[in-house]
Amino acid sequence: MVVPKSEPAGFEYGTSRIGLNLGGRTYFSSSEDDFVNRLYQRSSMVEPGSLNVPRCQAAGCNANLTHAKHYHRRHKVCEFHSKAATVIAAGMTQRFCQQCSRFHLLTEFDNGKRSCRKRLADHNRRRRKTQQTDQDNKLQLHIASNSSSENLTSK
């Protein structure tokens, strides 16, 4: 009988043994189960406190955000650093933008504002557009009401 080199010498054909080939070695469900189980235990054992806990991304903060508001957990910034004028994040002095919900360099902000120039410009453009349409609507209403009152007086 020819026995493959990866199988033990006591192997008999016809028995239902399924082997798992890992890295040039075949593991069978036998006494080697203990060895395989130990391999899996090592890889799945996690040290206490090393779980993936959401933390503030500001340098040196390490604030645990587990019980923080959803917004702060989502953007990985504690409440203090979300409102701070300057924060060291990613090794650079930055500020958290309330519109973008991310850190930007200080040069992207005007004075002490908490929204970057780009988002403020977009916001102001939308406001101006709404004000312009409101003025246009008022003007059209005024013209329509004047023309209807003129029609009534001319009859």
C-alpha cells in the first residue's frame, strides 16, 4: 500500500478522514485536533481593553467615545475637540469643521469660524438664491395685485 507522505502511516483507504492542508501540512480530525484548536484559540484570544473602542482622533486625547453622542462616535472626535479653536490632529494644527464634519488646516477658516470657507460660501450662495427668489415672488405678487386692482377700477 502506498501512503502519501502527508498522511500518517496507519492510514487506511475507505475510512472517511478529511484532511485540511495548511502550509504544506495536512491536519486530520484526530489527536491533532488539540493542536489545531490551540492555534485557533491563540488567534481569537483578545486581551482585555484592546477591543476596537472609538477614540478621539486629536493627538494625545484618547477620550473613550463609547458613551458619547452618535455624532461624536461617528466622526471620531470628542465634544471638546469638536468645538476647540485649534487641535493637533494627524500631526498638524487643525480645526474641526462643523459643516464637513472633518478636520481642516486653520488656513481654510476665516478668523474664529467653525465652518471652512468653502462650505460657508456654498451656504451663503444657497441663502442668497433663496432670498432672491423670495424677492422675485414678492415683486410678482405686487405687480399681479396692482394689475388686478387696475382692472377693477377701469370697469
